[in-house]
Amino acid sequence: MATHLDLQEQEQIDSFKHFWNQYGNAIAWVLVLVLGGFAGWNGFQYWQTRQAVAASVLFDEAQRAAAAGDAQRLQSAYEDLRKQYAKTQLAAHVALLYAKARYDAGDAKAAQEALAWVVSQDTDEGLSAVARLRQAGLLIEAKSYEEAMKLLAGAYPPSFQGMVADRKGDVLLLQGKKEEAQAAFEQAKKAMPESLEYRRVVDIKLTALGVDVAPSPAAGTVKP
């Protein structure tokens, strides 16, 4: 003979069965998605770590190759990073290193291509800005002044505004626009920290234009 407790338990079981029949499938799918998402996140973290370690090995190889002047090894490391780890900052760093090596070797075209690749990846706004400034420098050397100005007209992080203005001044001066060049150099100097050594270079440019400038303080000095 069933007790009151037995009947109560049976009612609970029946109620649970009814609930599970109605919502069990949806609950199961939610659990699968939650647990799957958790496993996927852990897998993604592990994959990211492996990517970073593998990319750092190639980065070290590229640095050693550059220091040794081994162009073939440097190119191999650069190409491997491009193919396998294109979206890492290390790949962008090596591309900049490779571009400098090709420029030093007299291959401006390969240097320009490597710099353009860094910009196209847009991995880091600072690295992209460095690449565009160097691209502009190559265009200036090639006397492609209009192309250089177009490149310099784009958006740059605030910390690069001084160097951008300086590059613009170089172009304007080479175009014979001395007053505009002077304004650009003055803007460049104003945008640069007083402790930045490069301000001395800007002073030299302004002096060459006949501007009487106060000497920039040496890098690292602290104003009283």
C-alpha cells in the first residue's frame, strides 16, 4: 500500500517526466552549446599560444639572419611568416626588417612590396604607420611626390603626427614650395616631444630655410 510519501514522490517523478518531454531537447542543446563553447575557447587559446611560439622561432631566425647579413635565410623566414602567421605582429616586424635589408641591398621594389604587405595586414596601427612613413620615404626618393603626399594624407596615430609633418615638409621643399615646407617643419617640431633627438634634424631643415630657431634640447634632458 502506497504511503503518502510514495504518492508525493511519484507525482514529482511524473511532473519531471512531463517537463523533460516538453523542454528536455532544448536543454540538451543549450548544454551542448555551452560546453562546446567552453571547449572551443580553450582550444582557441591553445592554438593562439602555439601560433605565437612558432612565430617567435621564425622571428628569432630572421633577426639572426639579418645580423649575419644572410639575405637568403632572412627572406625564407619572412616568407614563412607571411604564409603561416600573417596576422601576428612578429610577421609585421620581420617584414619591416626584410624591407630595410632589401633597401640596403638596392632593391627598392622589394622593399616597397614588403612595406605594402605590412600595411595591408593592418595588424597594429603603429607598425602600419611606420610602414607607410617608410613607403613615403621610398616614393620621395623615386621623385613620386604626389603619391608620397597621398600616402601621408591618410590617418595616423597622434604620436606619428610630427614625423608625418616632417615628411610632408620634405616633399614640399623638393617641389620648391619653401613657405609651405617651412610651415610643415614648424608643425613637425611642435608635435614632437622636446626630448626627441630628431627635433635637431628639423631645426637643421628650418635653419636651411632661413629660420632662426632655438636649439632643441638633447634627448633625455629634463627641463628645470
